[in-house]
Amino acid sequence: MSKAKLTRDTWVVVTDSEKALFLRNLTDHADPNLEIIGSETQDNPSDQAQSANRPGRKQDTGPGQKSAMEDTDWHQLAKERFAADLSDILYKKAYAGEFDRVVLVASPEVLGNLRQDMHKEVLARVVAEVPKTLTNHTVRDIEKLVKQELDAA
């Protein structure tokens, strides 16, 4: 990707695997001013809280031997589904013409999951990716950190 700037109306989507914050730049790259325009969250309890049973067991080749079977990690599965859900949300908003440019801010793992699920309509509007987890930062901190990352790219 070429060197991206935070132009007026560029969206910045800050996400992890359980929540996303949608921001819009009201000014320019020299002095970004991000406004919150929406958010998405997912209720994702720990895997232990979501699991109903003990892991299953299967017969081994030896007499009277059994092996435990790996149980589904529901917590991890929900995290991966959140990226797919977020990709769908971004597609609907792009298709509706709500944004022309977007900067994605997420951990490398979440960026990979998003990229995998993202529609070409949205991918064409991604001007930059910032591989950092900033979901627990203030909007002012996000403005500074995203600008620094884009300047350094």
C-alpha cells in the first residue's frame, strides 16, 4: 500500500476480536480529529463458561485404553466469527456508500482474519492497515498513534 494520509471523511476502524470502534476523520492528516460514528461488541464468555461437557473420550488400540478428544474452543471460534461479522458490516456500509477510504487498526491476527473474510468492495477502499491493538485507548491517543504509524509507513 502506498503512503496513506488521514484525509477528511477517512474512516478508521479500531478492532480486536471482540469489539470494534468506527471513527471518521473530521479534518486532515496534519491534525486528525476522529469522531466516533459507531461501535460493535460481542459478548464472548471464556471457553470454560461456554463449554457444556467434559471433553469426549475414544477407544484406543490397546486393551482398556481411552484417549481424550480435543473439545471445541468456543471462545476462539467466536473471535473468528466476529471478524467475519465485522467484514459483513463493512461491506454493507461500503455498498451503501458510507465511506470511500478506511484505515484498519487491529492486531496482526485480527487483520489476517479480516482480510480473509473481506469483500473486494471493502478491500478496494482500505488505504492502510495498522497492526496494533488500540481498542482500550482514548480517541485522542488513537488519533496520535494512527498518525504516527501512517507517517512512519
